[in-house]
Amino acid sequence: MLIQAVAGMAMLRKHLVARTKRFVCAINSHCVRNYSTKIKTFNDIPSVQGAWPLIGHTHLFGPTGPYKAERLTEAVMDLSRQLGPVFKLRLNGADFVVTVDADDFRTMFHHEGRYPLRPPFLAVQQYRQKTFGSMGLVPGNGEEWYKFRSAILPLLQPHVVKAYANEHMQIASSFADYIQMKMDESSSEIVTDICQHLMKFSIEAISVTVPGKQFFSLAASSRDQVTQDIMNANTDFMEGLYETLIGLPLWKFCRTRGYRKLESSHEVIHRVLEGRLQEIKCKYRSSPEQIASVHPFLAAVFDNPTLEWKDIVMLGMETFLGGIDATTTTMAMTFHYLATNPEIQEQAYRNILAQGSAEELSFLRACIKETLRLSPTGGASSRILASDANIGGYVVPAGTLLHAFTSVTSLDVKYFAEPLKYLPERWLRGSSTSKGHPFASLPFGHGSRMCPGRRLAEQEMVLLLAEVLRRYQLASADQIQTPIGMVYRMNRIPDRPINLCFRKRKVQK
């Protein structure tokens, strides 16, 4: 996303000289071979006037600027209205390109190369390498990234994901019981700030996959300090990533607040997970077939010859942290949309009563897809182009950082009919409502850097949604009538607490 440009500029500088030399030949070859009309040059791409020396357009997002970094999607929407679907900004002495055209998204992914490059998380890289000797999947690029990516691929296999379905179903039931417990405690049907409660569900749900030993944070008797430590660490991790990306890289010279948050969050998660992973590994050595049937993902990781123990722990940390924040936000927003659209909620409830297995709950899956279209947790996909590309009719040379803002296209009437309405049926097969361009809504990304936990998260969310709607009718308890927006805290999260009313349904016979 756009704010990652600050961190990625150092990587781009080495491409600038070579890029300039390629301009003329790239333009000529593209014009002669591929296009009937003359393609425009990189210098022709529109940009905001008034770039400042050294900092470029950074002032636009400063205290006195017209935009706020936390409302980045809205800023890009406004800039695209002024400049067109493709425009250029300058930060820290280097140019990068922003596009809000879905055809350009497709082109970007086709030019990402074998090892897709995106702006690195430099602070995370430095800390992990120094402390653990392993960088992991998220901050890495090149061959190091590819090693971890190959190791996590089993998580995308349907039979691996399905192995956790029964436990996910039990945890969904525990969450429904937990909601009743909270209502009993307050003598009210209202549960405030549902994200805080859903985070406990997300932690418990991902724990059965990694570290393979379930955390019991939803039980009535639970006063688990470990769960609270994890929740705090998850928040610190996301805020630490955000703060070390959007500000000046002062963490290179002193331990800034953002860098300290990265340190503390890693220390907590590493301490919590390493012992549990070691316990599962010991059991796997003594009874591999039995453990593989219960923990197929960890079994595949333990058997991977390219991974050392430090890499296994790091991959476990990333998988665990990756399964908390986005799942929490997506479920909170899905509950919100259903609570404010009672007819759609009733349709989802009928789907639950009519169908059996999770695979048959097509309307519930459509509800989650529609939530991720309206309120995606990621704002954009970013790549450093591996080869020259035609982006919106302009030659964008290899080595250029390109941001594809899917959080803008997913709300564009060009791609979706009635884009601001919550219409899950647009995702159903045979629907008369178009679901738009295949690249206009990419909440999990695309290609080899697509979120590897996608199938697992979808299973967790569908089973939770089914269990909650089976037992409760949802209504909004918010006093504020304005729509809930999204703000950036690395991932995008709701801009205010979501308060819900849970009304018990009559038991269906």
C-alpha cells in the first residue's frame, strides 16, 4: 500500500539509473510491437503539483495537509478524481505509481516475476535477523521469501484445511456460548465493541493449526492471562509495523516507540509458541502418522528439509499472527452488515437451516465476500515491477514501485452495480447482479504472494457465522447513524467500536 513506499524507497534507488537508460528503448519497442497508438512515457504520468524538496508529496499527509494517512483509501479516491486512474507521487526522493484501474492490476501481477518484490518491512527484517536469525515470510523478498512461501503452501490444500473443521465448529459453538455469558453478566442483550470479543475467537481458532495446541479463551472459567498477553502483542505488532513504516526511519538509530512495540510483541509470541511447537514436534517424532492426521500443516512443516528450527518457529509466529487481526475485523464487519440489513440476515439464516455442511453454505460465503468487497482489511497490493509494463497507457519501467488500490476499485460503479450497497447475492452463481471485474476486489491478494491462510480463514468465518446466526438474531446497538468506515493500522480496521444486540432465536424443530 501507499504508506509502504516510505520504507521501500531505499530498495528502489538502485534501480533509478538503470531505469532512465531503459526509457527510450522501452518506449520504442512497446510502440512498434504492441500498440496501435503511441504509448506515453513515464514522465507523462499525471502528478500532484507542488512537490517539496527532499520530501516530495509527503506534506499532503502531514498535520496541515489535505489528507490523513489513516484514511489513505479516501485520499487515493480523491486524487484519482483529480488526476485520473493512474498517477504518480514522490516520497523520499523516488517516484512511485498509483493505479485504480482493475486492468492495470492484472498487468501488474503479470509483470511481478518469479520472486514478486514488494516494499520490504525493513524494521521487522532488522529485528528478526538480529534476534532470531530468521526473517520469515512477511518482510522478505527473493529466494529467502520463496523458501518460506514453499513451506507454507500446504495451508492452501483443501484436505489440510478440512482436517481442522471439527475443532473450528466446536470453537464457533464456544463463541456463541461466550456471547450468552457476556449478556448474562451485563443483564443485557447488547455486547459492546464486538472486535475485542472476536479477537478471542480468532486466537482460539488459529491456535488449533499453529501452535497445534488450543488456547481456551472463551470458556466461562477462563481467566487466561496468556490470551490477554497475545491480544496485547497482536495490537502492538500491527501498530509497530504501521509506525515504523509511515514515519522517518529513526528506528535505525534509536529504539523508537514503534520499534519497541515490534520487540515486545515478538518476545511475547515467540515465548508463547516455541514451547508448544516443540511439544508437538516431540510427539510427531514418536507417532508421526497419528500427529499428521491431527496436525497436517505442522507435520508438513516439520518434514520440510529446507527449514531449520528457527525458521519453523518464525513461520509458526507469522501464521499465528496472520490468523488474528484480519479474521477479527472481517467477522465484526459481517455481523455489522447483517445487523443493519435484516432481510439479508434472514436469507442467511434460511441458508443455514436448509443446508448441512460448511461447503453448502453458499450464501454465508457470499456474505463474507461482500464484506471483504465493501470493507477489505487490506488497502492495496504493491509490487516493484520485474519488467517494463503498460499501465494505463504509460510505459512504467522495471524497478518502479506500483500500488494497485483494490479498496478503491471494489467501491467503483465501473466494476460493481450499486457499489455502496451490501448485496451478497452478487457473488452467487447465476446471479443477475454482476460481481464485477475479476481483479476489482482482491481481499486476499493475488498470485504467489496471495494470503496463504485464505482457505483456513474462510472456514473459520463461515462456521462462526453459521453458529451465531443459528442461535441469535443480530441488530445494531450503535447510537451513531453514520456508516462505519475503515482506518489504517497496518491492516484496515473499523473506525469506531461496533456494538451489537444479540436476540436469542426460538429453537427450530
